[in-house]
Amino acid sequence: MEVIIQPSAEDGTQLAADLIAELIRKKPDATLGLATGRAPLGLYRKLVDMRLDWRQVRTFNLDEYVGLPGAHPASFSRYMDEHLFRHINIDRRNAHVPSGTAADVPDACARYEETIRLAGGIDLQLLGIGTNGHIGFNEPTSSLASRTRIKTLTEDTRRDNACHFDAGQLVPHHVVTMGIATIMDARQCVLLAFGRAKSAAVAAAIEGPVSAMHPASALQLHPNAVYCLDDEAASGLTLASYYRWVREHKFAVHA
Ligand code: F6R
């Protein structure tokens, strides 16, 4: 794993934006896996400002709430539209967000996997991390071999995401999420984590044991996983000064 610790979220975001821009410039028909939430907001702003050519790019989002129509203000489909898709020249037919409202959700999940496969797999998968270590919405005890499917959210995650819903509105209990194996199939994974609230989850993911109890720890088994952290998110890492030294001296950290 390459662990990159930057002084601020702004710097960590710039790094991820540069990685994605470089990929799109080198491979105009790249396939990106995208995330929602707070962590990638600045990244999407930067990507929009970079005025890249998205005409041939394909995207697959990690997850969506079950039962929320795409127009719902808290749906991830709406989030992607507001923060990225409507500002770039992507062909909307190539911008995929899992459906949480399909008549047959398990069948839609199987088709999502198949569409990713037919696209040739994901070149770069963007990730955030939950305070409980989830990636996508693979909550603790998710199978490390899981594929796109319906998951039940933990109370912690529902609480963490309640701010995206109006007061009194119920945060759905169920989501559709890419599985951990789906994420692990991506050729590169780039995880963004900023702020002290993520420090324990980040430390467990990078330096703890590989465990279904901490889904992000599965990335220890990925051959090309990059963590873009700020100082606060990195504050729980035992080897933080080592990762900084390695970065300063221009070597990648291969765990
Ligand atoms: C979002 C997703 C989640 C978030 C995670 C962190 O598509 O899959 O895993 O990345 O919950 O969310 P933020 O960045 O809002 O703290």
C-alpha cells in the first residue's frame, strides 16, 4: 500500500485529482469507480475545474440507498449529478449508479456486476471510509468475497449519514453496494480520508489485521492501493513518520 500523508485535506484532494486526471489523459476511455459522501466533494470540484475530456469515460458508483428515487435530495444519483455529472461532458449512458428502486433489486445488482465486467473492469476505484471501517456500504462482517448486493446499514452509519436527510426523515436501513470483491477487482484503489474522526478507522485499516470486522483492511491484499490522508486522519498511525519519510524520498511504500 502507498500511504500518502498530506498537511491538509486540500493537499490530499489535489493528489487524488492529479491521479484521476493523469489516468483520463492517458486513457480517454478509462473506467472509474466513484464514491459519494463528504470526502470526495473537493475532488469533484477540482476535476470539474480541470476541464478534462469525459466523453469516453465510464463511471460506476459504489452504492445507493434502497427505495430512494434518483431525484431524492439524499440519493447518491442526485449527489453525482449535482457535484460532477452535470458539470462535465460525460455521456450519461456511461455514468452508472446502482439502482435502489429497480423492480427486482437482486437482479439489478447482478446486472451491475455484469456491466462492470463488460466495460473491462474498473481502472481506478475511489473510496472513502466509514468510522466503522466500511468501504462502499460494506459494513463490518461483510464477506471479503462479496459482490454487489443489498446490505443493511448499522446504526452508526445511519447516524453518520443523517445529516444528508431533512430533520425527521428516516435514513433508509437498506442500500445496494458493490461488494468487497468487486472493489478489490479494480486495478487501482484510491482511498480518501480526512479529519480526526477517521483516524481510528484508518489506523485499523492500514496497520490492523485483515478482518471482515474492518472491511477497509481488505485493501492490504490489494496490489495497488493508495491512501490519501491528511495529518488528522493519519494521527492514529504508528508508522506515520515512516510513511512521510518514504514519501519525501520519492519511494512508494509497498507493504
Ligand atoms: C459513499 C460510500 C461510503 C463513504 C463513507 C465515508 O459512496 O461508499 O463508504 O465513503 O461512508 O463518508 P464521508 O466521506 O461522508 O465521511
